[in-house]
Amino acid sequence: MKHGECFVLDDGGEVDLDLGNYERYLNITLTRNNNITTGKIYQHVIEKERKGDYLGRTVQVVPHLTNAIQDWIEDVAKVPVDDTNEAPDACVIELGGTVGDIESAPFVEAMRQLRRRAGRDNFLHIHVSLVPVISGEQKTKPTQAAIRDVRAVGLAPDLIACRCIEPLEESTINKIAMFCQVESDQVVAVHDVESTYHVPLLLEKQGLVGQLSDIFRLSDFSISAPMLTKGQQIWKAWKSLTTAQERYLDTERVTIALVGKYTKLHDSYLSVVKSLEHSALAIHRKLNLVWIDAVHLEAATQQSSPEAYHKSWHDLCTADGVLVPGGFGERGIEGMIRAAQYARTQPKPYLGICLGLQTAVIEYARDVMNIKDAASAEFDAQAADKLVMFMPEIDAKTMGGNMRLGLRPTQFQAGSEWSKLRKLYGGADSINERHRHRYEVNPAYIDKLSAAGLNFIGKDETGQRMEVIELKNHPFFVGVQFHPEYLSRVLRPSPPFLGFVAASAGVLDQVTAKFGEKEKEHAMNGDGLAAQINGIMI
């Protein structure tokens, strides 16, 4: 969690969180090959050398490493990423880091060569730079130095995107243009806006679409009428959703308490936060997210002062809904269990994800079934009643890269037609969601838990692994073993998140009736993008 969450793809690839941003914004599905790392490239080249592909030649950074990077990008750029099943029209390459870094040197050289390989009108370089504001003055020297460095390694930016906390002054734009040898209209100002969803509107206002069209000569190509219409509809829906967000009043907000382990680094739950935002936008509410460290819900200790304890409980009790996300390790578990108990007994809308499902099951066993020693094998290997156990097919000794990962099916069980969650999925018999976990609810306790009123409405395809719990006669109490946040999209929120936020805002019935029908339609028709765009993260 040092730099934020680990994002999981359909194929089980564990990648940088920026890949999640590409999927969410562009409504596409990427693979592990869309994430290129130095380690992957070196391994790829070494394997080729061991097979004799280089015929005994000395393997060097140039040309072998740089060629491998270019070949990898070209191969990935041809892979379909949406329901149209067609090759993408464009490939977005994000080259992370800073020009001059040791790590990025081979990739920068590969991009220089790729421009020549791609040919005229087929390559566009956008350089992103920061324009800091110091004592009220917008400073352009960092951008000038960055462009000088990038030109020194052979790249010439077509556009310069300048990040700034405020709109760029015309004099600042002209100064950057003059000293960086570009025209003023090639300087794109990206200042802070109300939300990231407003950025596309900001870019359109500055004529970025026209710039891209001119550089790529897009007027020479034709787009089919159905694709053009669909693109226009998507853009209209996006603008409508984001501009409406500006008009929400404080009385139209919904307060969600996120009870987690890594609350000091909010990017650890980036996909969860984005999913909550998508759902709040869909029901026309302003999201008020309250961060609660689970430790502070436990009795006051060295880790939690009395002040932090009382504030955390105040925040929990005054929230409209309670969310317990995934995580690892014993710290804060009792606080999560207390949060689940509070939401269940009050009653208050609750969504538990992965660990959040497991803690809800442990709480139910302790408080309702009087199994006082109920615990998880992750936290107490000697517990008499392990309500949560290590998955039998996972190697308990090797903790690296051996989790249950990627897109997996969940079967809704017979008799679960009453389920609020199932209705949000359009009454589907089966759904597919992404997973990332090593532990599961112990099958030995399922019958007892079910008899006590905890409904396991969703199971895996074998019927042995518990995937979804839900309580009847509760506004919304749902736990899911999978991670629905990985599939939430701006214009198509995740059903568990949407149901949870809607219930917290008191509009679940209206949302269920509307969204459930849309889910049925989506399942029947699919939903490809009007403009197909692939993305690669380096």
C-alpha cells in the first residue's frame, strides 16, 4: 500500500492503479500485458536470448530492449478492449516517471524510435508538466527545463499539458510557448477543477479534439453512423452527469463512513472511492466521505486516544451508511467487527467487501449465534471456531502472488429472488466480478449460519465457496467476497455500490426499478465504446 491500491484485471493481472483509471474513464477492459514494467521487458529479452533468438549476438539495451518495448506496444495495441471485438483505433501510452530517471531511459529511447516506426501523422507526444504557483506567481522554469531535457533525448512534444492549481494566465501560456518552441495553442492548461470528471470538459473547451484531429488527420477517416451516434450519446451523458454535480446542495449529500486499515493513504482505496463517486453521481447526490481508522473504534489504547475513539464513533453514528473494504492483517479487525455490528443492529446500510464480508460473518456468529470465539484463521490460527479459513488450494507458506485473482462467476442461489442486490443486477442468475483473496468463509459453518438468518445468496460455480451474504428485513446489509469496485464505471456504476449508496440516501427502491432494467438491457445488448481506445501503462 506504499503508493496506493493494487488494481486487479479480468485475467488476474495485479497492476498499477492508473490502469483502473483508464478502464473507468474509457469503459474498456485491459489485460496484464497493458502494464509494461522494466522487469517484464528484461525477462522477455532474457528468455528470447536463452532460446537462441538472437543467434548468439551480444544482447544490448539498444536495439534488443528498445525493440522489445516497441514490439510489445504494437502487439497490445491490436487487442480488442470492448464489446465490439474490433482492433482499437488508437493506443494511449503513459510513460511514467520523469525524463532523466535511470529506470525510464530505455523506454524514452523506445518512444523516440517508435515515432519513426509509426510514421508521419501516426504518433502524438503530449508532455505533462507542473506549473507551480509561488507567492502568487506562476513559474514556468520547471516546464522549460523539462522540455529541454526531453528534447535532449530525441523527443519533441506536439502538445504540452500544464498542470496548475489555477487557470493559466495568457502571459504564462505565451512564455511557455516561446521558450519551449511551440505555438500558444499547443499549450494545454489543466488546472484544478471540482472533480476529475470535469477534466474532459476542460480539454474540449480548449480545443484539444481539434488539435488531435489535425495532427492525426482524422478527417481523412470515416466513422460509421451507429458508432458516431453512440459516441455522441456517451459524451452527452458524461456532460449531463458532471455539470449536474456542480448544482448539488449540501442538503443533497450522502455521508458514507469508510472503516478501513489504510486510511492515512487514501489511494489505498482509490477504486472504492471512485465507485462511491460513480454511484453518488448516478443518484444526483454529493458524496461526503468520512475516513475512520478501524483501530479507533476499539477501546482506547496506545494506538487510539480517547479523543480519537469518541470522534470515530461519532462519525460512524452520524453517517448514512457504513462501508468496510478489503485488507490484510490483524490490526483494526475488532473495530471492523464493531462497525458491522452497529450497522446490522441499528439498522444502517452496510457494504462489506472481501474482508468486510468476513468480519460481518464473524460478528454475526459471535452476537447472534453466541459463538464467542468465532475468528478468522488469518488472525488466530489456534481459534476453536474458525469462521473464516485459508482456501484449501492456496499455498499457505508462500504468500507472494498466489491469491485467487481475476474475473470469476458467482451464482445467485434459488430462493434469492427477494434479494435487493440481485435485483440491482437485473435479476441475473449469474454474474462475473473480479476477486483478490486468500481466505473464505468456512463451509462447515454455512448451514448453521443460514439457519440463524444469515443468507448466503451467492456462491461460486461449485457451490462450495461463499460469495455474497445479505440480510432480509434490513435497509441494505450486503457482504461480497469479490471486489466490485474494479468493474465500476463512470456511466455504469457497480450494482453493490449503487445499491449501498442509494439505500444510504433513502432512494433504493427508485434506483432498483430503474437500474435493474438497464442491467437487463446491458446483458442482452452489450456496451461497446463509440471510440475504441486502448491503453498501456509503463
